Amino acid sequence: MSTQQSIINYIADVWLEGDAEGLDAQLPIAELNIIDSAGIFDLVHYLQTDFRITVPLREISPANFRTVDSIAALVDRLRAAGRPEGEAVR
């Protein structure tokens, strides 16, 4: 499963009663109040646990959590930054 699809599934399960219809990678989730500011920290906890990354506080910004695409890009960037040099992406 892709990073984007995992995030979509989690958002649908937690905030949309399991209904992912209409939820795509470009939907502005914060602007549409799908997730409130407190929910962002729940989402960060999920990202850290599921993707085994650390999300620094400075990375918790509206730009990084605007859409599923931007969240997935953050995850991919943090995974790449945390990988020892020369280690392949899985």
C-alpha cells in the first residue's frame, strides 16, 4: 500500500467514520475542517508509529498538513533523511 493510501485510510477511519469517498490526495483536509488542530497531533502520532519516523515540531505546519499529498511528501522526506547514507528505499 502506498504512503498516500495509508494516510487516506487512516483519516477516513478516524475522522470520516470509515468513508473515504471523495477523499483524495489533493483534497485540502485542513481547510475543509476534516481534521482540526488537535487532530493533527493524533495524525502525527500515527505517522511516527506507522512509518517509523520522527516528525520534528518545526515540521508541524499548515503547509505540511494541507493535503494527503503534502503529508505523504513530508513522510517520504523524513524517511529519506533518517536513512543511513547508501541504504536503499523500501
